[in-house]
Amino acid sequence: MEDALLLHRLQFAFTATYHYLFPQLTMGLGLIIVILKWVGLRRRDELYNQAARFWAKIFALNFAVGVVTGIPMEFQFGTNWARFSTYAGGVIGQTLAMEGVFAFFLESSFLGLFLFGERKLGGRLHFVAALMVFLGSWISGFFIIVTNAWMQHPVGYAPGPNGSVTLESFGALLGNPWAIWQYLHNMSGAVVTASFCVASAGSYYLLARRDEAYGRIFLRTGLVAGLVSSVLMAFPTGDAQGKNVAFNQPVTLAAMEGLFQTKEGAPLVLVGQPDMDRKRLDNPLHVPRMLSFLTYYRWGAEVRGLDAFPETLWPTNIPLLYYSYHIMVGLGTIFIAVTAAGVWFLRRRRAYTARPLLWILLLAFPFPFIANTAGWMTAELGRQPWLVYGLLRTPAGTSATVSAGNTLFTLLGFLGLYFVIGVLFLLLVLRTIGDGPARAAHGERD
Amino acid sequence: MPLLWFCVIAFMLALYVILDGFDLGAGVLHIAIARTDDERRQVLGAIGPFWDGNEVWLLAAGGTLYFAFPLLYASSFSGFYLPLMMVLWLLMLRGLGIEMRHHVNHPMWRAFWDGTFALGSTLLAIFLGAALGNVVRGVPLGPDGYFFEPLWTSFTVEPDSGILDWFTVLMGLVSLSTLAAHGGNYVAMKTAGEVQRRARLGVRLWTPCVAVTSVGALIAVSGIRPGIWANFSADPWGFIFPVAGAAGLGGMILFNRLGKDAASFASSSAFIAGMLASTAFGLYPVVLPSSIDERYSLTVASTAAGSYGLGIGIVWWSIGIVIALGYFTYLFVSFRGKVGARPEGY
């Protein structure tokens, strides 16, 4: 049984982590394509339209992989987490079904028009198609976040038959205070990813001295969108989400911060390694009293450490949770610094020739993917040992009839298939970037 | 209320089979009816803007099932663990087949993805039928409402048979022939020239297989699950569904002869809808029969979610589905007509 639990968790973690590499770019790039097309339409500037066409090609590839890797996510609630689905399906079935009905139809219908119909639709309607695809992906994200937020902070439910839960308030479910900040935080993160990808491609064209007109558009758009979204990610969304954790999952906050002992005037740890045997943080480097201030706006406020909670309530993998959180925050801070520097160069009209800046941006694009992944690991590891926080523990949610052997079989299958998909995706994206924006045709096949 | 949701999910699944069925069927016939690169691009161009949206009906039906009948969703998805995972992998490979081929202009690259697309579509068509076969035959549901089925055991129909036995394989063949003919009708409707001619020939060859396998399956069902006729004798108006299905089959033969592809496509759609509706009508109120003991069968009442949630759901589902049908109409109208001999998109 232990083996099966671990394998169910590994399979879901792997498929979810891999899947989310794609939607974050889809959602962010959807917004950037809408902006490019808007500017192209307003200024009647064909260069912006062509830039949008180029990103639409990458968007299409990315969207396709996002869709095919997304289907297993919905299936796995039933296949691998049957007891959880029986328990909570009456509540979160609402939001998952709404995602299908409201978001998937919108996205898939307009994606066809957006990718194949530019000539047929003309500029304005094609802009509407792009806008609809963007809206669809953001609505989809909303329902997924509401679902996750309910698992983090269950609201609007009542006890149902056979120990399950049933929906009591639809308004409370959709208006979950946890969901709103988590959504805005997550969407800012998606825009950061897309901005860095766009800026990275722009830097490449400028450094390689080819397609430089496009390179300048990409760099400009990426840097400005990147700065705005990086700042929003930290404040107010990251700050508010941190407070959600502090007030609703205080033991998670203690684990994230590596705070083993309850303390008045708790420090904010920058670097250090949790030592679970001695229950302390090794080699800590910290800002005194900062955690108390950030959480309660009082320098001397008491923050409860792990010692204030029984060990049965502690997250199951505290070091990994601690590192995920610190990687997310550390990278987020670096994103603000890099994009702020870039925008400063832009204003001084030196960005297009500042080779060190261009090199940094060229190589920086993987890091938002890492930061977004680390952020989700923080949320999900922080929710442990609960599947539904405070209501259902993770081991109680698996499919009891699916054996460890069968789960390992499918986990290996996913590893193999996703490896192939990843190789193909990289190959085709690199080809598209190599072909360059000028050659991205009018959105038809072949 | 649960009856209403039972109808909603049956409707969504039937629409899924009709819509994704035509692009699956096009995949089954792909290699046979389209030989040159141009011809293959015509087949892919005919389904290009639609196949992804068609697949969404499966996702939306799955999501709605999860929402309306959580226990049924959990029990069937975990019980059918292995075949469902394989369906997922096939859906991925098949989607890749469609999306990858046009990126590289090399005959080997394209041949590989055409093969992937055709093989994935064929296996999926068989799996869909086998899945329906499992639901009709029943699965070893215990008193806790859960079960697990291996892929196969002895291929005989007994309480501990696997996903595949002779009956579910027969149902797989029903599905394969039906979707092949259905896809052929669609391709014939959307293309001209050589591809259209071969697609019509495909329909002509596959339709007798539909008739033979369907009659076989009908006889087999009466043996395996005689109770399926009880609802029909209690409410004879239900015979409208099998009659509609039979009329659809007749229409397929007739209109194919006359070369009326749209009417033939409508007929194969009616056949699919009629057969699925008959099955749903015959099973109700059981949604997943137990092969161990009738008392363990999952029913609409024993698996439904709370009434408050189901009531709210009717509101947003109705709104959402009207909008979705609007998108689909707009999409199909936008890409109406035949794909050209050298399709530059549309």
C-alpha cells in the first residue's frame, strides 16, 4: 500500500509538473499575442502583425502539447485518486466540469479560426479570435485554480452521504478568498514566463544580427511585460498569497520559512539548510525580524514555528518544501532586477546594443519555468499531509483497487511518451526560431 | 434530477462519438483512401480545424460525469485503469500524428506520422466499442462500488472476464466498422476527385460490416444481458431509438449508392445516436452493472452528487452548452465547403 501511494503521488506530480510547463506559456503568450495584434491593428503596422504570426506558430505547438498532456490530468482524478473523487467530486466536480464547458470549447473552437482563418476572417475578426483563445485559456486557469484553492482551503461544502462532502454554496466555492490571490499570482507568473521567452528570442535575433526589426519588438514587449508581471507577482499577489498561507496554514508557513522554533520578531531566512534530525536550520543567513513584519506588519510579532504543532500535522517533506519556496522567491526577486535593468536600458535607448544585457536575457528564459514549478511545488507540498486541507489525508484518497505494479507500468509509460513529446517540441520550436519571424506564413498549414 | 443528468451525459457522449467519430473514422481510412501527399493533406485538411474541438466533447462529458455522478466516475475510471491510460496514450499519439506531419517536408517524416495517425485512430475506434461493451456486459463490482479489470483473462464472458473478451471485441469491431463508414462519409462530403471516390468506396465496403457486426452484437446482448429489453417492454416508445438507428443504417446504404454524401453522413450520425440512445435507454437506471451480483450495480441514484450542486449545475450547464453549440455552428459554417485539391489551409 505504501508503494502504491508513493507511485500514485509520483505519477500525478510528474504528469502535472510536466503539463504545467506548457499552459503557463500558453496563457502568457496568449496575452502577448493579443497585445501585438492590437498594436498592429491600431498602428496599421504590418511588422507587429507578422510578429504575432510568428508567436502564433510557437503558441500552436505549445498549445497542442498543453492539450495532450492536460487530458491525463482530468482522467487521473478518477484513475489514480478514486477515493478522493468519490469524497470530493460533489464539490470540485463543479469547477472541473465548468472548465470543460466554458473554457475548452471556447479555446478549441477559436484556436482553429485563429490558426487557419486569418485570410478568411480579416484583421479585426482575426483579432477577436486571438482574444477568444486568450480568454479561454485564462478562464481554464481560473477553474483549475478554484479547484486547487478548494483543496488548499475548503469552503462552501457540507457533509454528504457516506462520509463524502457535497456542495452547499456555489458562491463561496467560486469566491474562495484563497482562489482570488492564487489566481492573480499564478497568472502573473504565466506572463513572466512568456515575457522572458519573447525577450529571449528578441535578444537572440539582435545578438545574431538577423531579423533585427523583429528582435527589437520582441525585446521591448518582453521587457515591459516582464517588469510589470514580475512586480505584480511579488506585490500585491505574492504578499497576499503569503498571508493566506500564514493565516490558514500556519504550520506550512513555518515549514516554508524553516522556522523550527516559535519566535517573537522572527527573522526572514535567505539561505540555509533544514536539518530535520536536529530540528534546526544549518548555516542560516537571515534578515532579523523581517518575517514578523511581513506577516503581521509588526516587527515584534510572534510567528509560530514548527514546534507549536504536532508532528502529524507537519508537511511530509519539509526540506523540499523549504527549497521550493526559497527558489521561487529568490528567482522572483532576480526577475524584477533583470527586467527593471532592461527597461532602464530601453529608456536610455541602449538596450538593443547592450550585449551583456542581451546575453543575460537570451539565457534567462528557463528560469521562469523553474520559478513557476517551484511555486506550485510550494503550494502542493505545503498542503501535505492533506489532500483536502484539514479534511482528507493524502493516503486516504488513492484508488484502492489499482495496484503498485499497474501504477508503475503507467508511470513508466508516461515517462517514455513525455520524453518523446519533449524532444519533438524542442526540435520544432528551435526550427521555428531558426526560420525566423519573417518567414512565418499567413497561418496556414505547410 | 439525476435522470436529467443521465440524459445530459448520454447526449454529450453521443455527440462526442458522432463528432470525434468522423475524424477517428477518417484516420482509420487515411492510408487506404489517400495515397499521395496532396491527397493526405486533403483528408487532414478536412478534419484539421475540427478534431481538437471534437475531442473536447469527451473531456467535457468526463468533467460533467465527475460533477454529476462522482462515484461512477471514480469507480469506472479506477476500474478501467489500464485501458483508460492506453486510450490517453493513443489520443496523444494520434494528436501528434495530425499536428507533427506538416512541420517537416520529408516523405519519411510524413509517412511515419500518417501511420501513427491511422494506427492510433484504428485502435481508439476499437477501444471505444470495447468500453461500451464493458458497460453493457457488466464489471465485477463489489459491495463497496469499486472493481479492477485486467486487460484480458480467458476471453470468455464470465464474472471475472477482463476488458477484452469475445463480446467486447465484437463491440470493438462494431465501433470500428461504424466509425470507418462514418468517417468515409465525412471525407466524401468534404473532398472532391480521387479522394472522394475512394472514401465512397470505403463506405460501401464498411457498411456491410456494420450490419453484420451489429446484428451479431444484438444477438449477443440478448444472451448476455436479457434484462436490457425490460425497459423497452415497459415503455414501448423507447423503440423509437433502435428504429432510428436501423433507419440510419438503411440511409447509409441508400445514399451511398446515390452519391449523396451529406445525407449519408447524416444517416451514419443517426445510426450512432440511435444505437447509443438504445443502450442508455435499456440500461437505465443502472449506469454500471455488476457482473457479480445485481445488487452491487451502480445506479443513477446511488452515484449522483448532492441535489443543490446538481440544481446549480443545470443553470450553468445550459448556458455553457448553448454557447458551445454556437461556437461549433460558427466554426463549421466558417470552414464549410470542400477542401481544395491543394489546400492552403482554407
